[in-house]
Amino acid sequence: MPKPSILFVCLGNICRSPLAEGVLRAVLSAKGMAEGVDIDSAGTGAWHAGSAPDPRSVAIAARNGIDISGQRARKVRPEDFSRFELILGMDHSNVELLRAMAPQDGTDRVHLFLDFAGRGDIEVPDPYFGGANGFDEVYRMIRVASEAVADRLGARLSAPARGQVSSIT
């Protein structure tokens, strides 16, 4: 079975998606599953390419025992649609842009993060122009959704091999 792979995507890859990458890594690590999953994050835009995550995302992650300070922003690349079996956009705009960028056979890999996690057709709001409390709320949303994604991955990773490739989706 190939290693599951997930790409989190937001607008600039400095607030929501690096936080989601770090939180899912931490959740999977706590469950002993971190080595079995390829996780990354990117933005639909390149404004912040090469930059560290927003200090408020770094701070909320650190308050919860997660270090995302070493991450660097990047823009989604065409090869991401073949590298990642699951691409999770933080909001509807991200999902629409991703589906427009994807090759025809890659659109089924793109999902709204909270919807994929069973939370409904809900967006993770962009906290960039708000205060610290927005980052607290975004962290809580991402944490709950990451636990749900980890449960889905756990079911996949513990399933007996049947000679076929199983998808996360």
C-alpha cells in the first residue's frame, strides 16, 4: 500500500495550512502514525513564498506543544496533483482555485478540509486580518478536524492488505 499523502492549502500558506500541517503531524505522532503519512502545505498564491508562518500561527501552535517555525511557505505546483492523493483546501475559494488548477484526473483529490473531516460544508476562516482570538478559534477547528482525519487514516493503515490500493477518500 502506498504511503498516504495529504497537502493542506490556504491562500498564502502562512496562517491556516501550515498550522493544519503541524497539527496533523502532532496528532499522528501521538497516535504512532506520523512516519506512515506524507504531509505538506502550500498556498494558492505565491506572495509569501519562502516566508515562515505568521507569528500568530507559530504562537498558537507553540502554546499547544507544536513547532511549525521551520516551515516555509510555497505555492501549489502542478506536480502536487500527482504527488498528493488528498488535497484539502481551507475555504471554498481555495477549493475552486485548486480544482481549476488541477489536471482533469486530479480534481477528485481536492476537498474542503472540514467537510472531508466530517464537520460539514464549513470553511476554516482566514484569521490574517483579525486578532489573536481568531487564531485560537482556527486552531480549535483544525485540531478537531485533524483528529477526524487521523481516525480515517488509522482505519486505512490498519486495514489488512487486499492486493489493491486503498484511498484515504
